[in-house]
Amino acid sequence: MSGTFLFLLTVLLLIAAFMRGDFALTLIYLVVGALTAGLWWSKRALAQVRTKRRFNTHAFLGERIKIDLQVQNEGWLPLPWLELREALPVALVGPDSFQSVIHLGPRGEANFEYTVEARKRGYYPIGPLSVSTGDILGLRESQQAVMPVEHLVVYPKILTFTSVKIPSHSPQGTLRHSLPLFEDPTRTFGKRGYVSGDSLRRVDWKASASVGQLQVKIFEPSISLETFIILNLNAEDYYYRSRIDAEELAIVIAASIANWVADSKQMVGLMVNGRDPLAEAGEPQTIPPRKGKRHLMRLLETLARVESHDHSALTPLIEQQRYKLGWGTSLIVITGRADDALLNELYQARRGGQHAILILAGRDGSDELSRQRAQTYGIPVLSIASERDLKIWMQRSGGA
Amino acid sequence: MNQRSASQVLGSEKQFRAISYTLVFLMMVCGLLTVSILLHNLLPGWQSNIAAGILLFILIDRLYTYRHLKSLTPFRSEWAMALGAQWIVIILFSRLLLSYANGPAAVLADLSLFAHGYFADLFTTEFVITLLLAGALWYLTGQYLDLLDEIGLDMKQAIDEDPPRTSGEAIPAHQRMGNLIFTTGVILVLLAALTRIDVQAMQAGSVGLPVIVWTRFSGGEAGVLLYFIFGLALLSLSRLMSLQTYWNRQRIPVSSHNLPRQWAWYSLLFLLVLGVFVGLLPAGDSLGFFSVLGTLLGFLFRVLIFLSYVIVGLLLTLFSLPFLLLGKAPPFVSGAAPGPMPGLPMQPLEPMTGNATWELIKSVLLWGALLVVIVYALIHFLRQHESVAAVLRQWRLVQWLTLAWQWLYTHADKARGDLARLVADGWQGIISRLEGNYILPRPGWINLRALQPRQRVYFFYLAMVRRSGEQGLMREPSQTPSEYAVRLGQALPIVSEDIDSITAAFVQARYSRQAVNSKEADFVKSTWERIRGALRNKRTREKDTDQ
């Protein structure tokens, strides 16, 4: 169109030169004015558009997340049309994504609301929002701008345990234990008459005065369960046919155990050798054992983001890490396959006073072999091929 | 697409069609006005008013019957019959009206010629020209309607979920519409220019440049001006239609239900502003630009005429030689000898108006318009010919010019930004002073001892924000103090408690009415000093890491 425009202008200039009248000049003004104003409008209009997204950046599986999108025209120049296209992950919305056309007057504002469904754990980009506009004459191609991306974290699936048998040798905790070795002087269980050999520290003087005989306190044995979950996401350590499902199952196991430990007001930590899109070098940071809900959310966030990775052996990482962990810490290693190096490392940890448990996630033909080897090293092994197995384990543990 | 939205689209399509047909009608009428005035000017003896009436009738007929003709398959018997019948009626009607314009006797004479089979005598020059114009009008109107229909049909295709008919490389219908409007406009401009030529004076035998009649707007020129205004309105409408077609095809819902109405208002406003702008700008002759250009073109034109005279004279002399040798007078003696060679114009023509300042403004505007056109044309050309642009980029002069432009652009942009910031700061200052809600005195005049405890808390907190910002821990405008404290705490875990403490003190001082005493302010000061130490350590560590 601009070629014809230029031709018209040239003709008008020539005629103006010959005629020297109002007519050609007026037409030149009209044509140049329309062209300039049209181009200026389309360029200027986009510069004054501001967008804002509001949504909960974290969600649990199955939740529906409401996203509020605010589009604002900050200038006095109206926008005759504004095309909005939000790029959304297929895992959240399916084939349909948010798109709309609006008109915004001077200083106008439009608000939209759409929902996405957290169908799968992950770290999802919400956006970018592509905004297009132009002039009313269509003298110029539509101008396009891309607004920034924000992210949504969908936590992994969590199965609720009522009780899990995770052995620990850390005394003075909050979990009841059967071994009298771990008696906790802060947890008075009852009283009995004094017998020779009882420590005087155990005498309950008030009760003795009341009864008229020496009474001693009986303490409940308790342990502190400091758990460190080691999640192996090295792709080579999973059976290739069921790798994706097995890795997801491993993440569910890790999240469920972490949730249970944190619910029990115990310390839990995490080490994972996958890839974290937010981490600087791509590898997620090791999270040392801590208590509390906030800490649990941090663990779950890492588990939400983490992805499988090639060539990231687990054994050297355990070797580095186990020296930093306290005596009596329970190491729960979740992996698809266990080789001799890993079992040896866990054996060393056991010798160092830590308690290691091996959980084999997914189906692999070498499960039985791994189990036999682990028994040789004295390491308890648990095979969980599916979520059903995990639920059965939960029930057995609860019943036990 | 659901039934409701489909019916909405179809409803709006009907409205679009009605408005666009009206606009096409008005544009064509403007064109007819120009053509009839030109005919009247060139051939005063002809019945130009009758011809214009005939053309108007054909225009209405074309608009009315277009949909029906379009529905018929081309070159089939039905189509040929409909078209043939229509044109027979047009031809007979035109002939009858042209004859009737000369009186009832002329009609009877023409009927007599028809009865006796002298058909050739019926086709007078006037009649043939009228028919040619009718054909051109028929074709041109059809072109407009075809394009509008293409846009409308696209909309239907989108509703019917058919694939788009046009290929991706084809020029979009809207763009073709623009080209058609401007191309027709160019022809009309040329025709309107011809209406200014005084044909009678030319016939009287003047040599050189045609005699131009100096008047303000003539009817033909007003017609062209109106044509362009209606053309821009049609362009705007077709833009909306093409966008709606695209949105329908892409299944993008239109959330603003009043978009077409708003579009119409904006189009009207745009044209109104443009009209006011055009009306306010000075028109007429300009001493600077047009006088120079007109003088130059006039000189070139005279040189061409002089050269043609010389060539024709030489040729005639050559052909006369055999007759002269035989002693006879040559049959084509040219009485007119070539005139004198035109001299270079020493000074341009005088401007038509006298006010020097006014003339200067007009001149500046015109030269500016010319400059815009030239620069735009150059940019357009270079964008289309990347190879030329690549060669040009290698020239040292162009490189220097590019560098100079970049320098100028950067500095101008910076200066603009600085100026805008200054204005904004100044405005904010005025507003703050008027409202009396500034939290700290003007920077540079701060005396800590003179400050109240509350203001000292502000000062230390803002110092923390500023210092942290300098180290890349900037506070986002959307962040609350608590959010910022979390971020800062993550970056400086050693003093995270201090950060929480200073933030809490600031929030309390800023947003509560609770009194702040000097002790609390001193405590905040000591907290700030610890944070400052941590910031210094961080910077030192980062420097060491870099080294």
C-alpha cells in the first residue's frame, strides 16, 4: 500500500508544482497527515499498554488456579483494538489457551479471569502474553509486544501416611519408641515405688510426700527422627520402558515421606540429583534437615520443579553428604536400581551410625538381585512398583 | 463457533455491507462529479450532465445487481443472459437519454435511423465515450465490491470452518483495497488537474505551457477531496472487517461488544481531526517550494517544445528538398519557425500572497512535507532492497552517519528521559508540598540531628534500600517492605534478623500512629550499621571473586 501512497504523493507534488493551487496542497496535507497519524498511532498505542497478572504461584495437584489478568491503557490515546494471546502450557489447559480482543479507551482498563488446572506436578510458565494492536486504517502491520512470563509451581502428589516405620537411633525426640534405652526425662509416663538402684534424680518428691513412700518417675522412651531423603533422578538408574512413570513415583514417595516426617514435627532434608530450572548450575541445592511447614514447602517446591537428568551419578553425592549429617540420621534412598557402589556407600553410612533404607521405585527386572545384595549389606529394602504398593506399605506400617 | 456468535457475526456483516456499499457509492459519485466537470470543461457542447446522470444510474444498478450477478456462474447461459440484458438496457437507455437531451426531434431522428438499420450512425463520439465511461465505472465498482465481498466471504468461511481461500503469500484483501483507493485517487487527481486547464485559451493558439485557470476549489477538486475522505473511511471499515474475519478464523473471542461502535467513533474522530488539521494548515501558492519547482518544470517543458519544433523543422526541410530541386513549392510549407531558445529563469515566479511570515510558515511546512516523503520513500526502498542497504552499510560515510545518528539518538533519548524525570520529580515535589505528606526533607539538606525520631527511622530504612539497590538487590516497585525484607534476608542471611527488625520499625513508624522515641531510632541506627557492614562484606567478597 505504501508504494501506491508514494506514487500518489509524487503525482500530487508534481501537480502542485504546475498548478500552484489549494487543491493539490490540501490533498498532500490529507494524505501525509493520514499516513503520519496512522503510523504514529499504531506505534504509540502499544507503548502505553501495561499488563498485570495475579494468581497463586503455588498449587497442589488437582487444584484449579484462578488467574486475573489486568490490561491497562496508561495513555490518553485510545486503542481501537487490542489482541491478547496468553501462551499456556498444554499440561495446564489442554489445547485451548486464553485469547481475546478488546477495545480500550483513554486510560481504560480491562480485567480478565481464567482458570488453569494443576494436572501434573511441575514448574510451568504462565505467559508470555502477546499483545497486538494497530491503527484504524491498517496502514502498518500490526504491532506486537510480548509481556513477561511468570511461573506456577504445582506440588507433587502427596499420599498421607498414618504411620511409617522408619528406624532411628537419635535419642531425646518426640516420637515414642519401644526401646527403654531412649528414655526421655521430659515425658513422664507414670510413677512407681522406689527400688534399690533407682537414681535419686528420678524420685518424685511431691508424690512421695503425698503417698508417704518414695515414688520414682517412669519415663517414656522417645527418639528424634532426623530423616534425610536422597532421591535419585539419574535417568540411567531406571528401567527405560517405565522410566517416566517410575521417576514420578519416586518423587511421589519422596514427597509423601517428607510430608509425614514434617507432620510428625521431625527434621527432614532432601538431596536430589535431577535438574532444577531455577538452580544456577541446573542442579538443585541440597536442603539440610529442618523442621516446620515452611521447610516442608521448600522441599515440595524443589520436588515440584526437579526433572530427570542424564549422567548424574548418585554415589559420589551421598559420599559428600553423609559426613555432614548427624549420627542416627535415617537416610532414605529412593532409586530405580541399586548397584554395588550405592549399596557399599549405604553400608558405610550404616557403619557410621546412620540408618539407611533403600526404596526401589518402579518395576525393574533386577529388583530381586538388588534386594539380595542389600540384605547382604544389612540394608532394609522396600520395592514400590506403583502407588498401590505405596498405599499397601502405608497401611501395613500403620497397622504395625 | 456457536450459533449465537455466528449470528452476531452475520448481523454485523450485514451492517458492514450496507455501510461499505454506501461509502463506495459516495466515492463513485465524487468521481463522477470530477469526470462530468472535466467533460464540461473540455467539451462544452456535449451533454455532460446527462452523461453524469446515466453514469449515476449505472452505478446504482451495479450496486443493486452485484450480489445477484455474483451468485451466477460466469460464462454460463444464465450469467450471459443476465449480463447481456442489463447492458442492452444500459445502451438503449443511454442512447435515448443522450438523444432526448437534444430535443424530441433528435429522438425521432435517432429512432428513424434505428428503423432504417443505420446503427453505425447511432454510435456518436459522445455516446461511445459515455459507454466507455459506463464500462469503466461498472468495472471499478465491481472491483470495490469484489474486494469487500472477499472480506465478507472470509468471514463466512471462518464461520463455516472452511480453510481460508487465499494463500499466505497473496496480498491481503484490505491492502488491495488500499491500493485500489489510492490508484483511483491518482487518476482522479490527474483528471481534476485537467479541469483547471483553460481549453478555450489553448484552442486560441497559445504556445508553451497550458493556460491554467487560477481559482480556489473547483467542483472537480472538491469531488476528489471528498473521494479521499470517503476512501479513508472505507479503508477504516475494511480494516475492521478484515480484522474481524481474522479473529473469527483464529477463534479469538471479541470481549468488547461495542468494538464496532467505538471503531466508528474513532474513525470519525480521526477524520475530523485530520480535516481540522488540513483546514488549519496554510494552502495556496508557496514562495519557496512550488514557485521554484513550477519555474523549473516550466523551463523544462519549454525546452522540450523548442526541441520538438527544431526536429520537425529539420524533417520538413529534408522532405522539401526534392520539391525545391524540381522547382516546385513544397506542399507542407511550415509557416511557423521555431521560437527563440528559452532562457534560464533568473528568479522564480512571484508568490500569490504577500505576507512574508505566512509565506515562510507555508514554505517550511511544504519543505518539511517533501522531506518526510523523500525520507519515507528512501527507507521504504532500502527495506525492500536489503542488498542495496548492505552495500551502503559498508561505505565509510554511511558508517559515520550511522554512528552520528546513534550518538544523537542515544543522547536525545537520555536527555528526554532526564527531562521527563525532572518534570516528574518536580511535579511530585509540588504535589507533596501541597499535600504536606513528604516523608523526608529534600535530599542534600538532611541533618540527622535535626530530624525527628520517626524521620530518622525512615532515613535509615531508605538508606538500606538505596545501598542494597546499589549492590543489585533493588526493591521492585510492587514489593512490600516485608516482601523486600524476605528477599534481602535471603541474600544476606547473617543479618536477616536485623533486616526484619529494621523493616518492622519502618512499617511501624510509617503506617502506625504509635510514637517513635529517640531510643528506638538509635536502635534502628545500630541495626542499620550492622546491615551496612554485611553489605560491605558482600561487596568485598564479590570483588575478590571477580578478581
